[in-house]
Amino acid sequence: MKMKLYGSKTSPFARKVRVVAVELGLSDLIEEILTDPFSPPPEFLAANPLSRIPTLVTEKGEALPDSELIIEYLQTRGHSGVQSLPRGTKRWAALRRARIADGITTAAVAMLFEKRRPESIIYTAFLDRQAEIILRSVGTLSLEVDALSLDTPSIVEISTAVALSYLDFRLPYIDWRKDHEALVAWHEKFSQRPSMIDTQPPAA
């Protein structure tokens, strides 16, 4: 019996989980179930009453309703492939970068949903604020790009790469590359990892 991963091919948070699964060599132990959280099947709601993806159900029937929980669990199942975070003060700096990367993704998703509202009620000021958050956060990551590895990745590198790729996928008009050559170069190289290639969203 395999673990069940409820998600979609376009969700950036589901992609984070899928990248981690590939890096840990656990993909063959996971059955991916494409799920629309806005039209959820009963078995999905039984696993996650919040109706959010991704959600993982382990072989023992344990339901994990959040990408961070899922990744933490998968790291207990895989012995190598995803680097542990450092200890001491470096740990907090790494966690800060991971949260900033996740914040980029969250802001991008918020923009996407706002733009799907009827044009007459789209809140332009909200969109502008999210775009400012994204660009400001990309700038922060750009200043700290030397801390991002191209070898065995941690959740910091995976979160950053998935966030930047999601901007390209959903918000290509946001020019996050401007004045961030080193971050662009890092992202281009990291995107060539098999885990990133295997989890690319379908072409729009």
C-alpha cells in the first residue's frame, strides 16, 4: 500500500512536496491523486477538513494536511537527498530565507486568486501590495544568494526554486530577474535538477 498525496500539477506547495519526494527517492512509494479543493471528493475531506492541497495520507492512514508537515514526515522516511538545516545561529538565518521564499509563493497565489474575481470587484491596491511583497522579498533573497547551495539541497533551496518558478509560471509579467543576475543564474542551474524537471507544471 502506498502513501496517497492529494494535490495538483500546478500547486506550488504540492510541487515542493513532490520535489522533496524525488530528492529523497520516495516517489515510488507515493500515489498522486489529482484533487480540486474547490470540488473536493469525500475521501479528501475526510483526510483534510480544511480542503487544502497538498495533503498526504500515510500507509497507516495518518493524514498530514500541510506541506510543511508532509515534508517533515518525508524526511523521516528518506535517509539522504535533502540536507538538514544547520544548527545554531545559521539555522535561524536558513529558516528566515525559507519563510521569505514561502511568502513569495503565498503572495503569488493570493494575486492569482484575486485576479480570478470579476473585474468589477478586483482590488487593485491588494494586487499592488502583493507585487511589492514579491519584489522586495526577491531582493532580499538576491542579497543572500551566496548562502543557496547547488549541491544537496535543503528545504531553503527547494522553497526558493519553487517560488521563483511559480512566478515564471503564473505571473510572468512580474520581472523578478531585473538587477538580480546572481539569483537568476542560481535558479537556472537549480532548475536543471531532475526533481525540478520531473515536477514542472503543464504548459499553460
